[in-house]
Amino acid sequence: MVLLLPLAACARECAPQIRDGWIRLVPGGMSMQAGFGRIDNRCPMPATIVSASSPAYASVELHESKTIGGVSRMRAVPELRIAPDGAAVLQPGGLHLMLMQPRATLKAGSRLVIEFKLKDGRALLGEFEVRRPAN
Ligand SMILES: [Cu+2]
């Protein structure tokens, strides 16, 4: 039997989506890598990401790079709020995932999953592809 959910229930089940996820492969077995992509929130309520993790890394943090006075600095972002119908874009030079201590050697083309925890307790899964930098 198919149950048609009332609109309010659909809105409650609405979840942000992670798209175009990729991880920059750093040559030389660096113990830290950066992940990028976008998180689309096509829902009528805001979404707040409070943590991220992956079985492929010992730890994952959300960071933001900012150039202040010509010096690039990064800081941890404890909470990332995405407005209704908004998106968070993770890209080189801005927001990124800091992926620490990979548990295995990653190759270009491998795919792995990163889990994002929302403040409301839900979890989002995103697929990330390992890529060699273009330059
Ligand atoms: Cu960082």
C-alpha cells in the first residue's frame, strides 16, 4: 500500500544533499588532505552541520580559509548553518573539509563516503572522489 504523506511530513523529511564531492590528492603521503564540494539545502528550514567523519580518516574537521593582510589562515568552523534554499560551497581558498590521517593510501579515482551530522541529530552521507590537482 502506498501512503501519501501530508506536506508537513514531507518538509520534515527534507534533507540537504551533498554534490560534486572531491578530495585533493596531495603527493608524498601527506597526513592531511582537503575535501571540497557543495551542500545544497533545498528545504524550507535551515540546516546546521555540526560535525563530519569518515571511516577513511582518523578525523575530519570543517575549516575555513581566509586571507587577512595577505596571509592565508584557516580556522575550524564548529557549526555551518545553511539557509533554506541555500547552499554551502566548499572550495579551495574557502570552506573545506580537513581530512586527517588517512587510514589507507588513496589513489586518484577512489571514492569514499563522508558523513555529516546535523544539529537535529540526522546524518547526511556524501560521496567524495579522490582527484589529482590539475596543475
Ligand atoms: Cu583546513
